[in-house]
Amino acid sequence: MRLGLLAGSPMYYQAPLYRLLAEDPRLDFTALFASSGGVTAHDHGFGQSVVWDVDVLSGYRSEFLARADKNPIDGPPWALRGRDAYTKVRARRFEVLWLHGYVHLTHALAAVAQRRNHGRLMYREEQTLLHERGRARGRLKELLIPRLFASTYALYIGTENRRWFERWGVPAERQVFVPYVVDNNRIRRQVDELRPAREHLLAKIGIKPGTGPVIVCVGRLVPKKDHATLIRAFAAVRATQACHLVLTGSGPLEEELRSLVEQQRIPDVHFTGFVNQSEIAEAYVVADVFALASKEHETWGLVVNEAMAAGLPVVVTRTVGSSTDLVDDGMNGYVVEPGDIAALTRALGLLVADPDLRAMFSARSRVKIEAWTPRHAADGVLEAVADAVGPERWARASERVS
């Protein structure tokens, strides 16, 4: 069964899924990437050039489009140009083509080629209905998206994403759950290995052990993450309880956020700068609480998966797409309204003040994230492929295996 994927670029959190698909004997899987960002240096909102320091390409067949080294990872619809997306899809005659995303010219070219080959199309997209869009853009979507998704399959990543696909006319029988996941086992293994060195890691950041619980936020320092609200809420908690805030990440707002901390004279706020994937577990080892206060366009927030795999209680805003599925308010964390400093202060304050509550939420996070693994995602893709090609063709693929 020839399954093709067209995605923006190789991403560390998707690679485990691709490897599982490549291992399945019923599939002949090929990934096409429109950008080499991440394998080669790219910014992508970090405020500096970044290359992933973990393996993102081994274990599955992959190809890059001709302009991959020039194409950014994302951008406006015309950003990921690549005429060879059309010729590659036409030549490989995938029985099923999976498009990660839908807005770029490359996606359109690949979709046209797949339809000309009389093959099946599947879309995986991260969008939700949690964020308002401009009216002009909305009218254009009303015209184009229902036609685009007609007779295609949708691989939805969570509840809010499923609602988005429903909004644009994809019926339930053509939607399959393919959860957004990280490599939980890798995170846990690294956290367990690093746990004995926690005091050293705290000292590396500038935190003296025993001086209060540590709240950690992992993410680019960009406007949508709303670190300013998190800092102000932390300041209110810190005014009455000893604790620390660690901001792990880099980005264009770093200087502005540092100035806010300095001007408001907020103690115990620590900036680590960019941390690559081979060392990201250090952030979760030093943490007692994880927080993500994004105000808009946080379609999922995979750092929430990572934090839960590390066994942390989580505090997130309602506009974080994963909040509906991963955070049970009052059970393994808290969900607050974006920009609500008072609510965020209360949630953080409860967890900072109560170690037993943190321990209880931590255990529940670990249990809940067990249902969100690369294996679950791979099973969803296999289900979608089987539905797309029909029982007879899937049976033939399965017979060859047996």
C-alpha cells in the first residue's frame, strides 16, 4: 500500500510516528518535505538559527523538494513553493496521499496531482475554532475549504481540531483520530536519568535548592505565548510565597520580557535561552509546575504533552488547543481564561502552596498521557488508510503480510 506524506519539514516530534509507519509491512511509506528547516539552520521564531540536535530522518524513507533549502518551514500561502511536488506525486502514484496542512501552494499542487492519479487524499491540520480570524479571510475560507475537503479524509489531532473539520464540512465518517503526540518514553527516560542531578541543574539556572517550588514555561518568546501575563501572575504569587519562574526558550520578545522583570523588580525569574531537544528534559526535571499562558493561535501546544510525560501538574489557558483533551481542570491541572492574571495567579498559587496537591496532579498527568503516544497516532493513520482505500484493497495488503 503506497502511502505518501507531504509535510512542511522534518520535525522531531513527528519522526517516531513516521518510523512506526515505515515499519508496518502493509505500507510502502514515503515522506516528502517542502523545507529542510530544522535539518539545516532556521529561525522559526527562536530569534536565532537553530538545527535540531536529535535524529529526525532515520528509520523511514524521505525526500526533499528541489527548493527545500530555500523554503521556510511556514509562512504565507506562497511560501512553500515547489513545482516538483506535482511531478513527484504524479510519478510515485501513491494510493493514499496524506497532506499535513492545506494552505500552501505546494499542498494544492500535490492535491491536484493525487486527484489526477485517482488516488485518495487525507488531510492532517492543527487548526481550531478557538481563535477569531479576519472577515475577508473568513469569506475566502467559506468559498474554498468545503470544496477542498470534499471526499477527503481528515486526521484530527484532538477535540478542538475535530470541531474545526466539522465546521468545514467533513462528516464524522470521514474523520479519524490521529492524536498529536511526543515520544513519551524518551522524555520519561531522560527525566528519570537526570533526576539525581536536579540540584546541579537548579544551580546551573541560578536557583538554590530548597528555596521554593519552580514553575517552568517552555516555548519561544513570541507574542502569542503571552509570557508577560505569566510573569505578572508569578509576581503576585511570589509576593506571598517563595517560588521561582523559569522561562525556557528564546525569541524576539526576550529583551522586552527581561525589561519587564527588571522594571517591576520581580525576584526569582530566570531566563535560560534556547534549549535544544537533547537537553529539553532538564527543564522538566527542575520544574514542580508547568505553565503555558498562550492567548491566541496555540493550536495544540506539544510542550503540554512533554510536561505531562515528565509527570508535572499543568496550568494552561483555554485557548491552548490541547487543554480540552489533556487537562482535566482540578484533576491534573487548571485551565484558565487567556489574559486573566487573577485566575492564573490563583491556579499557580494553589500548586505552589501545596506539595500534596502537586504530587496528586503529577500522578494523574502521567496516567492521562499514556493514551497519547506515537503508537496511538500510527494506529489512527492505519485506520484512516484502510477506510480510504476500502476493505478489499486493505485486505489484499494484509494478506501479503500474513
